[in-house]
Amino acid sequence: MAERIRVMLTEEEVDIRIKEIGEQISRDYAGRQVHLVCVLKGGSFFLCELAKRITVPVSLDFMSVSSYGSNTKSSGVVKIVKDLDEPLKDKDVIVVEDIVDSGRTLSYLLELLSQRGPGSMKLCTLLDKPERRVVDVKVDYTGFEIPDEFVVGYGLDYDQRYRNLPYIGVVEFD
Ligand code: IMP
Ligand code: MG
């Protein structure tokens, strides 16, 4: 089956929006340090671009979770594959994600991380598919709300491919 990628958000649109979010975070956290927690692998491209646009002091940490189940649907059962290196105690944490879909992964993760006593915790996602929400999740910074389509690029994969696309696209099959 041949695959084509239809562009949903261009590289320029994504870059402009990330710059805006970086500016907003810099204003919101003026005089403080932010601790960005990246959810691998999808959040990594967004995290790097976002971190470059934040002007207050930034520290970074990474974690990797896997949701059991098929590739295109999350089951809600989440396993920590790689935990953070550093404690979150008293830090001003922003969790950086690629996409909030059903909300299952994030609601589990935010609950887990909040038990580690951060000074504050917010959620920043590049993409949000509100139509797909099953579990309520409060998103503090959203790049784009998108329709219910399976997207790739900017960290998002289809069967581990397309993460490196510098734009957001939809996989189409002939
Ligand atoms: P959840 O359904 O909100 O728990 O989403 C969990 C994960 O599913 C996301 O972090 C992504 O890794 C993946 N995911 C959800 N929607 C898409 C998509 O459109 N493209 C690629 N991955 C997706
Ligand atoms: Mg993800």
C-alpha cells in the first residue's frame, strides 16, 4: 500500500506558534526557573524548539512511557520505560507532550508526577485532539487544536517513521 503525507500544518506555522508559546511561558514564569519534562519520544522535537524560545532559566529532564495496546490507540495502561533522572520536589514543572488524544496517558502521568511534590505543574502540548477526549485533562499551553485525524511529523510517528518531518501531516493510503 502506497503512503502519501498531506500537510496539515506547515513548518513555518509550527515554528511561529512555538515561538509564541515560548514567549508566553517566558512571561508567565518571569523571575523563576522552569523545569521542562519531556515525554519521549514524541515530545522531543517540540521540547527542543520550545526550550530555545524560552528566555527564563530552563532545566530539562526526560521520561519514556509506553501504553499497552495497538499502535494507533492508547489503552490507558501506562508503563514507565525510563524514569526522570532528577526529583521534581519544589520545581516549577512543565510537562511537554506531542499530542493529547484520549487523555489517558497524560492523566495517568500527571497524577504520578504530582505525587513527587513539584512546586507547580503545568501541561504544554503541541497538538490537541479535543474530539477524542475520554479522560479529562487540563491543558495549560496548546500549540494547535486539530481534527480527529492521525498525524505524523514533529516527533509523531506512524510505526516509528516520520518523526523527523519538520511539519505536521496526515498519512494517506492509496
Ligand atoms: P492518549 O490517547 O492521549 O493517551 O495519547 C497517547 C499517545 O498516543 C500520544 O502521546 C501519542 O504518542 C499517540 N498518538 C495519539 N494520537 C496520535 C496521532 O495522531 N499520531 C501519532 N501518535 C498519536
Ligand atoms: Mg506522546
